[in-house]
Amino acid sequence: MNTFHFEDIYLGLTVSFDAVITQAMLDSFVLLSGDNSPLHTDDHFARERGFLTIPVHGMLTAAFYSQLIGIHLPGKNGYSQEYKIAFTAPVYVGDVLTISGEVEYINAVLKQIWISAKMINQAGKLVSRAKIKAGFLELTAVR
Amino acid sequence: MSREIVVKRTQAVFREIFDDEQLVINDSMSASNLANWDSLNHINLIGAIQREFNIKFELNEVQHLTNVGRFIDLIIKKINP
């Protein structure tokens, strides 16, 4: 887990990590979200509609942006404020995603950073892009 | 830069932040009468306006930005020192 403080951040700071999409993730997300649409549970249904097989939910992959902010950039001292996400290509069980984020703007007066993020699969295809705003946690008196 | 141009560019920022292409700003507009002007969008506004005009606010300045008119006045003060 990274522990960037606001003062450590600079324009262009980039982090990345990999994630493998598993069947367990898909099954868990169906339960978590309640989205058991046949698109995500019925192979024949998915293939009939142009997919190679069952695609995972876009929002499942979006969870990795949460990891990007909470674990990598800023990490322990950061928290998510806003996400704008586009799902640009299907993602399937077995895919290996590289998730990366780059600091593109620093709002110094209010300690907020803007991150341009993306996910690329093992074939180099862009499967998701996002604009993320994150803040920094500060110690306060325990309530 | 004229106030008219500042207002026009600020309006574009407000439209982007509030995701409303029809939004027309005025000096008296504030968090009390513009939906979704919450604390997060206030932070987003500060950042977006700084970036749009290539200026930097001080903490004591942003604390008094209670309506659009004050935003405009401060932007003009920053870009026309």
C-alpha cells in the first residue's frame, strides 16, 4: 500500500498494477450488485448478442479504480471523491488488466488531485478509461 | 480580460461541473439556489476555475466564495492584478 502525502504528489506521477479477472469475481459481483442479467450469466445469450462469451460487468472492473485510489494513488492517505468512467470494450473471465493512473492536475488550495486512469487488457486494448478526483485524509480528534 | 469574457468562461466551467449545458449563471447564484452545489462540487469548481484561468486561489480567498458574483470578482482580481 502506498502512503503518498499531498506534498509528495506531482504532475505526471503515474502508478499501475495488474488484475486477473476470475469467475469468482463475476459470481461475487452478481450477488453483490443483484445484476444477474443474462448478459452476465448466460453464455448463449451473450454470444447471440455479439460477445465472445459472458462479459463481466463494467462496474466490476470499475472496482479496480477504487483500488487505484485506496491502495496506490494516493493510497492509505487518500479517498475517492468523484469518478467519470467509460467502458470501451468487453472484459471477460481470464483477462489480465493493467490499471494505471496519472496525476493530471493538482488543486493545491483544497488538497485534491485529478487522475486520468485507464485499463488495458492483455492484448493492449483499452477496455476502460476514467477521470477521477481524490482527496487526502487528515488526522482529527477521535469522536 | 473583460468581465463579460470571464463570465462566459466561468459559465462553461459551471456547466461542466454541474453537467447542465443549459445553465445560465448570475451573480446571486449560490449553493442555496443551485441544485447539486454541494461541498464536493464546490471543491471541483475551485479546481476547474483555477485550471481554466491558470490562477491559484489562497485558502482564505476560497472561504469567501459564497456566490457566483464573488467567484467572478476574485477571478478578475487574479487575472488583472
